[in-house]
Amino acid sequence: MRAARGLVAACHPLPCVAVTAFAAAYALAIGLSAGRVALLAGAVLAGQLGIGWCNDAVDAARDTRAGRHDKPVAAGAVGRHAVAVAAAASLPVCAALSLALGLRAGAVHLACVAAGWAYDLGLKATRASALPYLAAFGLLPAVATWARPGGGWPPGAVLAGAGLLGVGAHFANTVGDAAADAATGVRGLPQRVGPRASLVVTAVAVCLSSLVLGAGLPGRGALAVVLLGSGAVLSAAGAVGAAVGAGGAVRAGRGAFRLTVLAVALVVAGFVAGA
């Protein structure tokens, strides 16, 4: 049971569930049947599990040296070998579920998963660290649109808006880990620009995403416009707060971070409502 709990913690459960829920909600909103939505959710979940486990397996030695007790492997809750095996085992499951959606939908989803693994296996420590997030999140809605009968690509605004949300998520994800990342030698783009600049980039990316989606979503109604507009306003406020806030970077950015998280929730809700 301890190892099982460690595996659950090592998969990065919150983003894992959030990405899966977003993909399923979008699929449902564009008219996929319940069975197809469940199949898509299973494929996305398998992909996210593998990406999360790969991340912790690759980082295990550095996390242990840095004494990162928030990481299950470093804390001794689960072994690195078990996490690596789980990551490898997720791949055939993910491939089978993805291709069951259709060849094109499966290929698009496997491209998303490949971007996540590329991040884990090296790109996370480079200036190109945001590119896997841009690619994976940008392509994710296309898994759903290709999985429906007579499928095709979603509107360009959907691809661009989702990609911008991915970039925002990447920069936001590093804000609370600045000290740990410095200790473990992770030098992706957010770590190079610092926590405050990362908050600004996050807020600007979310604001741009809401504007792009508001202009280009095919089914934008009053609810979608209100949600996206509110997200744009809050994220813009977050950008200003992060840029000009007084005090230390973490303290100054706390309010901006909360505003941006709320903005993300509104933009995602508007995204689905306008599908």
C-alpha cells in the first residue's frame, strides 16, 4: 500500500487529473458519445500517468541529493525502479487506447505524449522547455476533434488558445519550486527568467489565450464571452500585480498567482462553453 500511494503521488496527480478532465470536457462539449469520451479520457489519463512517472524517475537522483522530501522517490515512499517500470508500462496502454480512437486521433495524442516525454528526458533543463507544453496542450483538443465522426482539425484559435494555456501552465508550475530547481540544477526557461518574470509570462499567456479564444471559438455565446472576458481581466491584473508588486518575489507574487489561477479556471470554462 505504501508503494501504491507513492506511485499515485509520483504521477503528479493534480495536473494529471486536470488535463484529463479538460480533454474529456472538451470532447463532451463537441458532441462525442459517452463511450468515446470515456475512451479518450482513458487514453489521456494513461499518457499523463506515464509523463508524470517518467519525470520523477529521471529526476530521482537529483531530488534525493537535494533532499526534496516533497518528491515520493526522494522521500523513500516508492523506489525509482518501480516508478520507471510504471512509466514504461503506461506506454503500450496509452498507445492501445489512443489508436482505438482512430488512427489520426491516436497519432495526434501520441504526439502530445511524445512532447511530454521529450520534456522529461532533457528539454526541461533547456531554454526550449516551453516548447513541449506549447505543442502538447496545443494539439490536445485535436485528439477530440479527430475522434468524432468525420473528424478534422479544430479551429486555429482553439489550437493557439490551448497552446498558450500550456505555456502559462509551464511557467506557473515553476514559481513555487525556484529554490528546489536551483538545488537540482534544473535550468529551463522559467528558471532562467526567475519567479516574478515567470508569473508575468503566465498571466500574459492566459490573457492572450482568452482573447484568442474569444475571437475565434466557433460556438462562443454570451456565457463563453463572459467567462473568457473575465479571465482576460483577471490575468491582466495578475500580470500587473506580478510586475509591479512590492516586496520579495514570492510574497509579491502570491496575490498575482491566485488571480492567475482563477483566470485559468475561467478561461478553461469559457473554452468548453464556447466549443
